[in-house]
Amino acid sequence: MNVPESDFEILSYRSEVKNFHTLVDVLRYRASRQPGETACWYLHEDEEGDYHRSAITYGELEVSAMAAAAALQSAAGKGDRALLVYPPGLDYLGAFFGCLYAGVIAVPVYPPNLTRVELSMQRLDAIMQNAKPCAVLTTSDFLPHIEPVFSGKYRMKKSSCIATDVLARGGSGWNDPDIAPYDVAFLQYTSGSTGLPKGVMISHVNVLTNLLVLSRSFGFSRNYTCGVTWLPQYHDMGLIGGILLPIWSGHPFTLISPLTFLYDPYIWLKEISDTRASVTGGPNFAYDHVCRRVTAEQKKGLDLSGWHVALNGAEPILTETMERFYQSFRECGFRRETFLPSYGLAEATLMVTCGAVNRAPMVRSVVEEELMRNRVVLADSETGAVNIVGCGSPVPGHEVIIVDPDTLTKCPEDRIGEIWIAGPCVTRGYWDSPEANKETFMAHLSDTGGGPYLRTGDLGFMVDNELFVTGRIKDVLIIRGQNYYPHDIERTVQACHPALRKGCGAAFSVEDEGAAGLVIVQEIKQSQMNRLNADEVIQRIRKAVGGTYELYPDAVVLVESGQVLKTSSGKLQRFACRESFLRGDFREIARWAGKGTAY
């Protein structure tokens, strides 16, 4: 793939793109220049299990957006917030752009379970209290189920709940709100993996800048074909990387429901093969999921040679996962160099660092014992070593530094510290959270006064301008003076017995008489329940953790499938798991606790 040589080429190979000031400009341009071209296909399954495509063109998308904007302007003013409550599908696209066309700040949220609306709506309480939306956009199927909740519990006017899929497609009554580049386009609520979700204020210029660096990092050129995304549309990676990037670049993409991917991940690969998609990706777990579920027979019909960028981010990236995927699909044309590890977060819009296209991911083997002391020492052998995948270099125009979180001074290259970021993709902060903004977005170095920087709360180190992420400050376990990374312990646990669900266990520390002890909560596979020997599994866990880390658990709890708490985007909530453990909320299968412990 040829990498463009200038910003002019990268921006979309049309000089008019230089006049993009907002996301509204992007869609208006596409609708005027490519009105009949497909913007998006939605791949959905019918009751018989057959897959069908629905499509929307750029022209149809703008008509849908203008209709939603006209209806929204009767219920909200410029700068007000509107909640987007949508199942996966094309209706969401028109609603999102409808907010932008109305000058209203979009607030995408996880759609509720229609069979348990009241219960699942509880997750929205923190968002509702913070964003204070004056309108809710949804579909005609969702409206009867959610309208009573919003008009009752949240006391919103019924007229403020709008089903956009049945609006007249004329755009009559729409008024151009004259939005500016630095106006907030949408609130991206954080996952809440270490606390309550906070609404990141993402402006139009933040998004446009990040789309530019995404295209540069992915090596966009005229050879780019189309994209595929199954990532949640309310998530920053799914919305910006999966939806807005192809619309910005003028190339079609396929939208697949996250539930479809989880149920049948072969569909993702088949769509990549059928459409010759250039760019797609997901978190580390997605590649593991595909390896476990796609059969040898299904692989025979796949051609993945046109796949140029397999994005990998949003959670710890494992060398063994990438190698397993490569070995599984090399016969289908997948190349090891297709993997593109990256690092990013909503507070910086999306992407912060990215690997190089057509280069195998960078891996560093370091001494694990030294890592526990926040020191980076390259390993001479595999014994006592751990592999860490590099997440690439900072994207153009951005600075990434590693800082001691206690002294607030830069760390030397052989030390682990907090990742700090500066650059145009860093947002202005969280909605209505002045104290959190001061702490997170206005950090300065104590010795030089350099700043302001965004404090990410993530830990890592840099070697040769390559970022290596090791964990999160709030998740690091400090037990008897040693630092332990919970995701490493969890991975060791889940590899020690076939009855244990991968990605469904939590390691955390609990204070007992002034000392921190290690607690492990781990789910059991449903298929293993009838023949489970709980005592054997617990002993295997204790032996695996003790033998690997010289740290023995103070308590091990085996729980039923689905008990370990995660965010709506699938991130493990270790703090919430700890609180549930202390309250005794888990449906336990078995528990072991050391002598003398209070739990």
C-alpha cells in the first residue's frame, strides 16, 4: 500500500476537504459530491439465520440527519444535550449527525435490554445526572419501552422522546445553527472501569484532527477500499474509528452488531474477505474469540490478503494472541505485519500512539521481577521474562512523556511511570467536572513547569520513541512492598485449568488487619459445571499464582458464568468486583480463604 506523501493527499485527495471545519461540513460535502454512493451497509440476521444487507447512501444519510435535526430543534437549543438510545443499525447514523446538524451535543449510550428496561436503565443514572439531556432520540421499536422511564423517573416531556426512523424525510423546519470548530460535538462517556463514567467533551476540531492522524497512521491512499466494524457505536473506537473515519474519507463501510460478532465471529472475517476490506480491528479479546470459534471448514473460503490494517487496542495486547491469530489465518492470506497495535483514550479523542504499517509489532522481553519494582530490564532468556507489545510512536503533533506520579518529574528510559499526553487531540475535559478537569487535564512537571499535560492514569515506558503500556495506576496491586499487575495474574489463573473462562476473572487486593492480601474471583465455564472439581481448581490456581509470582492468594472464589463485572464496552471492573466481594454479592460455587483471614 502506498503511503500518501502530503496532507493534501491524506485528507481525501480533494482540495475542498481543506475547508472542513466541522463534521457537518464532512457530510454536506459527501452528500453534494457523492449523493448516490453507499456510505454504509448494515449486515443483519433474519429469523431463519440468513444474513441480509441494508444500505444508506451519503445523500440519504444527510436527508435523515436533517429530518432528525428539524425535530430536535423543536425540543432543544444549541448546546443542549440529546441522548442517543439506539440498537446497532443505520438509524443511529442519521440521529448522530442530526444532533450535529441541530447544534445539539450528542450523548451516545448503551441501549437498554428491552426485556428488563427498568433494571438496565439504572446504568444511565450517572450519565443522566451529569449530562442533563433535554431530549432522547431512539427508534419507534424502542420508544414505547423507554418513554415511560424517561418521562417518569427522569421527568422529561414525552414530546422530548423522538423516534427518528419515522420522521418525514424533508428537513422542513431545519435551521442552520452556525456551529464552530471548537464547539462540542458529542460527549463520550468513559467506560467507568475505575469509577463513575465521565463525559469527555469532544469538539469538532478534536475529531477532525484525530481522523487526520488515523488516516496517516493507517496509510490511507487511493488503494484503500472499505472498512468493517462490529465495535459498539456508542464507544469511541467504534464511533470515531469505525464510523466517522470512512465517512470522512469517502469510502464505504460495513456495520455489524457486536452481538452478531460475539455469537458468530466468522461473519466478521467473511465480510472482510467478501468486500476486500482494508481496515478493521478490535481489542485483543476479539482475536482470541475468532481463533476459538472459527472452524477449519470456514477458513477454506476466506481470503484475507486484502486486509492491510488489523487494529489492536483498547485493552492489554498479548503477543501470544497475535501469534495464535497469525498461525490460524496465515493460510487465508493474513500477514503478521497486518497487526497494528495502538494506544488511545477518549480524553485524547481516540488514538495517541500507533505502530507502523507493514511492520511486525515491536515486542520487548523484560525481566518480570524488575517490572514489579517499576524498572525496565531487558531479559537475556525466557526464564522469568514477560513479553510486552509496543503500541507505536506518538501520532504527528503530539507529545507523550513518562512521569513519576509521585514526584511529577520525567522518568528515565529504564523506569515505569504514568503516561502524560499533550497535543491537539487532547480534549478540553469532562462535562461539568471542574475539579476532575484540573487534576486530569492541567498537569505540569514539578521541576520545569512544563505543561499542561493530560494525566492518563496509565502506566508504561518508552524505548526508542515506542510506547509500552504496562497497566493502570489504580489497578496496580501493592502487596508486601511489591507491585503486581492484575491482568498478568488473571492471565496466569485462566491458563491453569480448562474449566476457567478466559477474560472473566478479577485479581484485586483487600485490606485485612492493616495488610493487603490478594483475592481472586474467577468464573467457571457453564459447560464444565456438571463435572467440576472445585477443590482441584482452587488448588491449581493457588499453585499457578504462587509458583509464578511467589505470591499466594489469600482468598480464591469460583463464581457462575456472567458474575464478574464489566463495563458496557467489555472492560473489567476490578474495583466493582472488589466491592461485590466484600458485600458478598457474588453467586459463589466455591470459596477458599487462608487461615486467619477475615473473609
